[in-house]
Amino acid sequence: MTVGKDVSALFPDVVNCMQTDNLELKKLVYLYLMNYAKSQPDMAIMAVNTFVKDCEDPNPLIRALAVRTMGCIRVDKITEYLCEPLRKCLKDEDPYVRKTAAVCVAKLHDINAQLVEDQGFLDTLKDLISDSNPMVVANAVAALSEIAESHPSSNLLDLNPQSINKLLTALNECTEWGQIFILDCLANYTPKDDREAQSICERVTPRLSHANSAVVLSAVKVLMKFMEMLSKDLDYYGTLLKKLAPPLVTLLSAEPELQYVALRNINLIVQKRPEILKHEMKVFFVKYNDPIYVKLEKLDIMIRLASQANIAQVLAELKEYATEVDVDFVRKAVRAIGRCAIKVEQSAERCVSTLLDLIQTKVNYVVQEAIVVIKDIFRKYPNKYESVIATLCENLDSLDEPEARAAMIWIVGEYAERIDNADELLESFLEGFHDESTQVQLQLLTAIVKLFLKKPTETQELVQQVLSLATQDSDNPDLRDRGYIYWRLLSTDPVAAKEVVLAEKPLISEETDLIEPTLLDELICYIGTLASVYHKPPSAFVEGGRGVVHKSLPPRTASSESTESPETAPAGAPPGEQLDVIPTQGDLLGDLLNLDLGPPVSGPPLATSSVQMGAVDLLGSGLDSLMGDEPEGIGTPNFVSPPAAAAVPANLGAPMGSGLSDLFDLTSGVGTLSGSYVAPKAVWLPAMKAKGLEISGTFTRQVGSISMDLQLTNKALQVMTDFAIQFNRNSFGLAPAAPLQVHAPLSPNQTVEISLPLNTVGSVMKMEPLNNLQVAVKNNIDVFYFSTLYPLHILFVEDGKMDRQMFLATWKDIPNENEAQFQIRDCPLNAEAVSSRLQSSNIFTVAKRNVEGQDMLYQSLKLTNGIWVLAELRIQPGNPSFMLSLKCRAPEVSQHVYQAYETILKN
Amino acid sequence: MIHSLFLINSSGDIFLEKHWKSVVSRSVCDYFFEAQERATEAENVPPVISTPHHYLLSVYRHKIFFVAVIQTEVPPLFVIEFLHRVVDTFQDYFGVCSEPVIKDNVVVVYEVLEEMLDNGFPLATESNILKELIKPPTILRTVVNTITGSTNVGDQLPTGQLSVVPWRRTGVKYTNNEAYFDVIEEIDAIIDKSGSTITAEIQGVIDACVKLTGMPDLTLSFMNPRLLDDVSFHPCVRFKRWESERILSFIPPDGNFRLLSYHVSAQNLVAIPVYVKHNISFRDSSSLGRFEITVGPKQTMGKTIEGVTLSSQMPRGVLNMSLTPSQGTHTFDPVTKMLSWDVGKINPQKLPSLKGTMSLQAGASKPDENPTINLQFKIQQLAISGLKVNRLDMYGEKYKPFKGIKYMTKAGKFQVRT
């Protein structure tokens, strides 16, 4: 307002004008103060008096204005003086003042959080939730939500049925913005049973008819979340489903920006509950003047809703879109046709013919895109539509994009036996081999090898040429590796090569980009927020280290069911008996003499990766058998063994079956000989959920350090780079100790093994189950999430041996309620073997005793976070079932320690 | 909550910024400019942009980008709805919302923005209350202000904010008490090549202009309320009565407001009031193409179709067009390839047509895409969905108001594919 001039010099004069009765002047002075108080903090104190006085003005509007302005002055010295007037205003008789004061608490919290907590403003704010005036309630909720966001752990919005009732009442009467705050707050509540959920839903449903789309979407969020609790056979459930559709459709007739946000959310809703919008396909049809971001989203939803019933309509539309002007959109439309073919089997034929029609248009990018999707259709329906190959081949020359070229080459290689001039076609690609992108090179290599295996007689020269190009003239390690593998494979055992290279391929999944169900459930709780626009949980992108409370859909509970504790320990011996089991001190002393335990043995460092294969002569005479009738072809000049320097790296990728894989399997056997038990690798993230990245892995503990052994396999057709990994907060603070090092880009079909060192200094949050670990892996394609359960024994530390006195004292000290009993069945080991096996996993036997023919082992272990677990293991000779009693101050770990025992003893 | 607002014109200058919390540096807009550069047209700039520390939410209206900056997780629709409210308020205050007007009234703009948000929380967004706080500028008031030295800040306090009906100011007085309602329906439709309807839906609104003294309580009932698939109300409408009796009962705000918007979906049969016959053909060898369009009325319930305009984005290969309309005027811009034809009224006896040839780039193959025709039209005194207001009653006040209702049907996004 001052046209950019600095007028701070006038500060004292302006402050003098503050005590005026002229409202306009007062407002101007306030505005001035807000702008300049920061530059003149000492002078600003002069204004405090007037503020305090104005806060007691008879006119509520003046009081509110004063408290509002005071909160905007971001000067520490002033905030201290603000406390008293603010406290008074929070209890003001006039609702307008109270509602302004509620927002002021949030402002103050932003400036000085500690002050707000010390002064008890948070409690006053919580009281305002049950205020009689709806506007005050709404503002209190808004202020609390904002404060809670910077304090995720604090239980500020502690909702109970009474406060929920208050909120629902206020919901009907407050402004549209207030309704948004209240609805968002309601969404965080978990009703105790389905009846409560239904009654809340009934009271929220009218909000679907609000003119403000943000209110509508927030109401949708509450309903989507609480619907999870309702039984599907309930009449009300059906009514609710029907009520949800019209408002969502209406959102689509709003302005494009609103449409975009709505579409991103509808995308989630359609994945969670496709039944809501299954009849509304038409509203997602694209208008040609929609902005591009709306078009692309609509297209995505159209594919999700495509079904046998509406496929004809959808295809007609998609075909129409494929003739539009916008290149990106056209491409996506063509791709969508392919996805429809894969999704709705009955339509595949029609989709293929549509694609052929499009290829006939000869529009360059349409043809290329069509070829890429036809390749996918071939993968889904092998040997069904080969008749179109001829048409595809006609367009070979127009392909200039790597993806399309690679797809075409794949098709030629795959169906080499049915294409008469396959060798000529591939040869034509080979001419410019070095100018192709890696993707095409790899595909070309594979295709020619396939061709060779199918028609060995005519193509021998070609395969030699490509192998030498790939191995000798290429700088790309992926290409070289694949070249060597094929080379060796062909020269060692052509039959095996045939089995490997021409193996039956797994079918591709129907829907490639579905969101993982657990993530989807989480995102449903975030409908209407930025998280839903990005389809990522807030923890993945919210600023800074600020943790975010994970939300999850409520479980379905019927009102009649009583809650059952999930962990009921199997009924063991009656309490009286347990006392006998605890050794008296005297007994223990005697027994200790018998102990034959050495100091903790730590295993030798793991010798992994660099297993030198040396000059294993893989090149045998195998090739002869394949090319027996071609004497001059037996490759003395050409098939020289690859340069010796290029020893085969340990992490040879490529899915190989038969004999060859055994040779390379050496690595996996070595690690397990010493150290804690290592479970075999399990697939954590299947390729179909992660756009072709498959992750399998296990956890190990070696010499005090935990690591996560990962095996990354690229099952996609493009190279993967830029890997990174991140863990969500977990019960024991597990976190990567080093970044994920994948040195070279991961080419298609390549596998790499990585050992990721972990530490336990990350942030801690209790997970359910306790040993749940949520992992995010990023690469150049996308971010993927999975969760896995880690065995607890990787957390048992090396110094977990307790002094026996201490053991005794602690055992007595821990209350009996904390004792859990388990049975370990079918374990044929004797006490010695058990003890030594457990010791290698850092479960130490403190004492051993023989009572009535039973061996009693008293054991201790310590977790990385310092929790001690004491155990008593009763072994009856001849009886393969052991009794395990665990005592721990944190009884929730017992179950998992028991599982660790099971795993260690049984493997 | 909403941190800051930047107004940016289409050439990329930030001409106004307002911060409700601490100041966010202008440089945050660089991310926006990047996105703007990537998008070929202003309309295609994505509405949500993430930057390392902030999120930018933008709407594009009247050739101005309204960019809101937020720092924490705030519902994006909340922000976008608020930005729409800002645009509406500007339009309400200044008649038009454009860069020069905003620059001319920069003081009022700042005052209004200050009242609309408090610390990022919406404070007063109802135009009734805002106008009480800050009076909209008029020529007379500007003259008076220059002479007397007063400003537009109201010396009244916003009493409405304290009442239970925050949308209505108290003490309203009129000599002529009148209430007008406009039922306006827009047809969104896609018609395919052969003339059959692919999808059609109706977006309807009831806009009201109510100038009534005191605190009137109105009820409005429809002949056929079942037609409406989805309704959204102005906050003044009592939802309970709509649920139980399908009657709109409300205490109206003073002045202009949108009472109701509704939706009649594609599930119901939507009558299409016009048809377009077209014959656009390109030939592979020749550099001339034929072009012919005829427009005619279909289901109009005997009403005349007015204000018809057709526009179409012709393929890039079209160099020029030589056309003769049977009525109205037409233009073709050879640079943007936009053809538009202002038809006017349709006379059912003599259907308007536009015929002629297109000259194409010599030697080029025929264009891949088919032009889509965008249609605009208006039909007075007809709500195409068949919605009819039954009666309007007033309670709570003694006088007899003058009531009026008007119907109109318009084309929304009405597209004909060729």
C-alpha cells in the first residue's frame, strides 16, 4: 500500500495514533504494525498497551480485531504480552471473539510452540470443541488440526463419541470452510462399531449436496472410510453406494482444475470400489477442448472402468481420440486400446483390428505406439494374432523410437519361425547396431539368438556377428554380459540354451499400474488431500523429518462381537508349577560348573561377491552338436573364448535354468555357514506390482552388523537406474546405514545382489505387527512400496549374555503377567545342539540344569534397543516338543522371540 | 493453510503478491514459470505443482494466473475453491477481473484479500459481508473520496458475521420488493459423425436476484423435482426440507446469488435441440477439399434457437477456405486455423448453411485428424430438461413481493465430431 516505500521511520508517530476511536484509522494502524513490527521490535512494545486495552473494548468486533492483529505480529517480545488477552478472549462471552481467538492460538503456536503448550492454550482449545457455537467449534478444529500437523505424535484431536456428536451438530450450521475442517477431522476418527459408523455416515451424507466441491470431496472421504466398516449385505450400504455416484459425476462438470483433483481422487475410488461408478463411463469421455491434464486422467479412469459390458463404446471413443492433434494424448489413447485388449479378453480381437486400422493411417507416432502395445498383446495371448505380423513388418522402416524398434525386434525374434525373411529383417537392424539405444541393442541380441536357435542353419553368421558386436565392440556392461552369457550358453549346451532362451514366458498381468492394496487403503484415508493427487502417502513427500501418522481403514467390526486380544499365549503350566522351575541359587551354582559354553563366537567375515570364476572353460564342443552338418562353421576363428580379463562377474543376471545356473550358484551357499541363521530369500516385491522390478531378499546378522541382502531383478524392458531405498519408521528404528549402491544401470532381465548394511538408529514408531518394516524403493521409473516382516533374531546383540545373578534377580523382578509360554514342536535336537545353535544367533545360555530327567536351559538375549528377554527352555529327551517360557518387560516382543526360536531351531 | 497468493499475467510478470503468514520469496514462482513454459497453452498448465518446500496451486481466469502457495498438507480443492472465490469477488467488486483493473484498485484488492483470510483460514468470503467491510469502488464514491479524503473502508463493523444467517445483512430496506429467479441450463454433449448422441448431460443452475426488505423466508417448489440427479445448494437452503418434501426453503442472501446448481445425467434421455449436417472431405491427390455444414433445429418444443455460432479448429494442412454462408458471417484465421461462423437465429423454413472449398497444402497427404465442431446457441423460455418451478411463497414479512422467473437453455460444451 505504500507503493514499495519503506515507512518504518514513522513507527513512533503511527503507534501514537493507535488509541483512536476511528475504526478506519485503527485498521490502518494495525495494518502498519503487522508490516513493520518485525523491523522495529523494541518500538512494537509500545503498541502492546493499546492492544491489551482493545481486547477489553465493549464492542466484540474491536476485541476480535485486536486479538487477530496481535497474532499477526511475529515478534517474540510481543507474544509474551499476548498471552493474557488471548486467554481472556478464548473465554469471551461473544462467539465471534472466541472463534477469532481460536485461530490466534494456531498463529501463536507457529511463532512459539513452547509458549502455547506452557500456557495451557491447547487444553482451552480442546474445550472449545464442545462450544455451543458451530463457528467456534469449526475454528477450534481447524486450529487444532494445524497444530497437530506439526506434532504428529501428540494426541491433540482425541475424539470420543461425545465430541463426535458435537462436531456432527456443528457440521450442519457452520460455514463451508468450517465444514471442510470438521469433515477432515471426522475422517480421523474410528467408530467403535458398524452402528456408530452408519449413524455418522447418515449425518454426513447431506454434505454431498454442498455447492463447495471441497466439502463434497471431504464428505466422500469420510463415507469411503467408514463404509469399510459396514457390512455389504446391509441395505444402507447399497443406498450409500448409490448416493456417492452423482456428486462425483457433478464434480466433473466443474472447472478444469477442480476436475483434475476430482479425477485423481476418482481414480483411487474406482480402484477401491469400482461398483460406485461402473455405470458412469460416459462422463469420462473426453471433450476435445479439455486441458491435456484432464484428458490424460479421464483416459486412465476409462481403462479402469472398461468391462465387457461397455468395451464397444470405449473402443469407439479411443479410436476417435487416436486421431486427435495432441501427440501425448494420442499415444496414451493407443496404449489404452492395448490395455483394454489385455484387460477384457473378449475384446482382444476387436482391439487388435482397431490397432491395425490405426497402423493403416501411417501416422508415425500412432504406428509406433500401436506396435509397442501389440507386443504386449502377443505376450498376453501368445500364438493368437500372428496374422497381423505381416502388416507390422510393412512399417518397419518408419520406426524411429527405441521402444517401438525394440518391440518390433522382439516380435520378429519371438515369431522368427513364421516370418520368412526374419533374418533379413534383423540383419537390417544390425547394420546400425552401434547407433541404437541399449534397449534396442539388448533386444536385437536376444532376438537374433532366438532366431538362431530356431533356424540354426541359415543364421549362424548373423549370430556370430551380433555376439562379437555385443561383447567386443560395446562399452555397455549389460550388453557385454548378456552377450557372454548367450555365447557360453550356445557353446556349452545348445539344448539348455534352447530351454533357457525359448522358455515359455510368464503371462503379463492384466492391469499394470494398479496401486498396491495397502497403499490404496492408506490413500483412501487421504482423499481430497495432496497425497491423493500425487497417489503417494504423505510420508513420502511431506516436508522435512516430520513424521506422519499412518492412517488405515478401520477394520470391519460388528457391534455384537467382543474384542479379542490377538495375542493369547497358549495355556501352559499352572502358575504354581512355574515356581519350581526357577532354579534356586544353590542349585544354579552347582550347575554352572557343568557349563561348557565358550565366549561368544563370532563367525568369520562373509566371503561373498568376488568369487572368481577364473578361467572355467565353458566353451566346449557343445556347438558342434548344433551345427554338426556345417563343418566350416565350427568356430575356430570366430568362436574364440572371450578375453580372459573379462572374468564372469558373480552377479550374472538373466533368468537361466538348467546347468548353467548351478555354476553361478556358488555365492549363495557361502554366506550361511556362520553367523545367525539366514532365511532364504523371499520375493518381497513381485515384478508385476513394480513395473517390472522384482525384489527379493532376506536379513542377515554378521559380527554385530545387520544387513539386508537384496536381489533386484529387472523384468521390465527398459533399463533401470537411480536406485534409492528408504524405510518407514519402525519398531526398532531399523534404517539403512548406507545408500543403496547399484553401480551400473540394471538392464532388462539383469539381476543384481546387494547387501545393504542397516543400523538401528532410525526413528522409532511401533508397528503392527511389531516386526513389520515398510520399505520404499525408488528407481528412474517410479517409487514402489512394500512391507516385509523381519525375523527378530537379527536384532539380538552379541553382548546379550546376562550374568547369572542378574538373570535370577531379573527373572524374579519381572511380574508373572509378563510371562508367555510357547511350545516348539518337532525339534529333534538335544540340549547341547540347541544351545550351540541358539548361541550362533546370539541367544546365550546362562545356565543349564537337569530336573527330573528334563533339561532346563536358562537363556538370555538382548535386543538392539536394550530390551532384555529371558527364556527358559525345557527339553525332555526323546520328546521333540520343547516348552519355552519367555519373560520380558515388554511382553509384546515375546511372540516374535518365540518365532525367532522356531526359525533358528528348525533350520 | 494458504500461505501466499501471487497474481501472474500471461506474459509471466508477477503483478501482485499477498502473504498471510511469513513472506514467501517470489522465486518460488520460478517453478510455476517452468511448468508454464512446458505447457503449450495457458490452459494446460497443471493446477498442482510441487516444489521442494511448497506446493503451488493455480487457476487460470481472465488471462490471469492466480497462484496460491501452501506449505503443509491442505486439501487442494479447498485452495482452488478459495481462489475461485477471489476471482468472483474481484469480478463482483470491479465488474471485470483484469490486470489493469486490479492494478487500478490495488488498495481495495489488498483490503479485500486481508479480510478474506486470517492466517490462511478463510474469514469473510461472502460477498454480502465483504461489501459491508469494504465498499466497492464507484465513480461517485471515488469523487467523494478525493474531496473528503475518506476511503472505501466501511466504518460499520461486519454485524452479519455475528448472526445465525451470516449470508444476509441485517436491516435491509427496499421500496420495490422483488425476487427474480433464472433457471439456466447448459447442455454438454458429444455428437458423433453420424449424428447420434454419444453422451449428453445437463448442468443447470438457478440464479437469483432477491431484493426484499427485512428477513423474508422463501419456499420454492418444483413441478417435477425428481428430474434432478444431483443438487448442490447455497448454504441458506434447508437440506432437511428438501430431503423430506423436495421443497427449497431458505432465507435468501441480499442481492445476487446462486441458489442451486443441479445435474441431469446421461442416464436420463436428454433432448438435443439442434443438429448439424456436415460434409468435410479431403482428397489425397487434390489440393482442394470440400466443406459443407448445415444447422437445423431438432427438439426445441417450438422455441427459436438464437445466438448460434459454430467454431472449428481446422487441420494444420488447410491453407485457406473460401466459403459462402446462407446467413450470418464467417471468418477463418489462416494462422490459428480457426474457423468460426456466427449464424444468429435459425429459421426452420430456411436452414442456414455454409458451403465452399478448402485449399490444402499442395502435395501434402490428407490431414490425419478430423475437425470437431463446437456449437454455441441459446433458447429463451425453455428449460430443456423439462424442469418447471411450481410456486414461490414468502413468509415472515407482511408486504407482497414482485416475483419473476425466467428459463433459458444454452449450449455448454457441445461438440460435433466429423
